[in-house]
Amino acid sequence: MQIKIQYYALMREQAGRSAETLETTAATPAQVYVELARRHPFTLPAEQLKVAVNGEFCDWTRPLSPGDAIVFIPPVAGG
């Protein structure tokens, strides 16, 4: 299935892009992250990230559907 991935902050830097379309057999965001971590030099473990699918925060085990848009959100610091 084809899904869309968006990257922000540190993850955008590490992936070298702000978004990509991925052809995958992954069934959950957790499986997608494992697949992407093999392709990109991500330094953050999944435990430090939030995940959103189609604009809504969700659990890492949420089932995915073709065309879903996934965002992995790294921790941010601000003042």
C-alpha cells in the first residue's frame, strides 16, 4: 500500500526531505518507523516520538489504510 510521510525538525534534517511517499507492507505506524529507520539515519527511538495519522494523534499500533498520511513528531524545546 502507498502512504505519505511528513517529517519535521530533527527528523526532516536526518531524512534529508520534508515528505515522501512510501510503498509499504507495514500495517502500523510502529512498523513504518522501523522500515524508515533502516533507510534514514534517525537517532530518536520511537519511544521519544509522537505519531499522528491523518491529522490525529494515535497509538503506534493503529492499523493503517492505503493513502494514510503519517507524521512522526520529535520532542521540541522552546521558550
